[in-house]
Amino acid sequence: MGPWGLMASVRLETGACLVVASHNPGKVREIAALIAPYAIDAVSGGELGLAEPVEDGATFAANARIKAIAAAGAAGLPALADDSGLEVAGLGGAPGIYSARWAGPGKDFRPAMGRVFDELAAVGADCGDPQATQANFTCALCLAAPDGCSDIFEGKVFGHLVWPPRGDNGFGYDPIFVPDGHDITFGEMDPAAKHAMSHRAHAFELFVAACLNAG
């Protein structure tokens, strides 16, 4: 039982080796930075040459579980997978689980960011009004063991969108997302500041409480 009353079926001990089940360099960097203080050795799925499974789940949690279970089974090690994306209120939550797919096979998010604003304009949204461009990032983390046991932890961060994109930090849709209480985008923000408040950080706090801290 974690200190927040969370029961986890998978636990990690100090010195454990954990597979970060992602081929996205930005996600791998962020997760590795979050794991670093806990004396957990991390290796990415890309470094191990693991195949990427088909992500055909209907939710972030389902897709994270697919990736984590596949990586853990293939590597014979515990694996942590992330499925995350941008949900735009004015687009009914799109792109949502399709956030990466909007960027195409080359994972070029510049046209994907443009598409968000094209679709907002198509539904009559005032793209210069923060109220009309409300959005959030959602992250689902799944920790899976080689035997298939798994746990899900979900976090969100809310804000609004701006155009044109601003800043070269972060990745994905970060250059158009301004978190609530701030006037700069995740793309303009110092990475450490973003890590402290991001959707991934919120999910990671739950993961740490349930799977790393002594109960």
C-alpha cells in the first residue's frame, strides 16, 4: 500500500532495471529524468530493438497497457509505458488518442499543430480567445511486469492554445500549449519547470507513491 492509499500489483526495488516502452526520444528523455532520482536503471524500447505493438485501444490507459505489457513480455523486465495526448475542448476532445497520428508517420507536429487550429476555425472558434481554445494534456502511465500484471496512473494539466507556435523546448504540441497560471508555452518553458507541472509529472507522482515508495 503506497502512502497515498494506492495498492499496486507491481513494485520496483532500488537498482531495478526498467524498460521505458517508447521509441519517442522526447518521452524517453522526460521519463528518464523523472526516474533518475530513484536509483532505477532505465533502458528504452528503442535501445533494445523492441517492436512497437499496434495501439488499438480506445483510451490512453488501454494503449499504455498494450505497450507496457508487450515490452515487459519481450524484454523479460518490468516496463513503463506512456500514452498521452492533447484534448481540445472545442473539438470534442480531439485529437486525443490520435494526437501522434495527426503528426503522420514522420512524427512532424508542425502540420499537426496547424490542423488543430484549422479545425477550430472550421467550427467557428475564435482562435485568439483563450476561452475558445481551452485544452488539456492527458498522460496515462502503465507499469507492467513480465507476467502481465499491470497498474495504470493518469494525470492531466489544463490550459489553452496559442498560434503561432512558440518555443523550441519540449516536443509534440508543447509550442502551442499555455498551462493555466502561466503566459508562456511548454515550448518556451525551462524543461525542469515543465517537468514539475506536466500531465506526465502528475501521473508519475501517483506511480512513485504506489510502486516506488515504501508503504
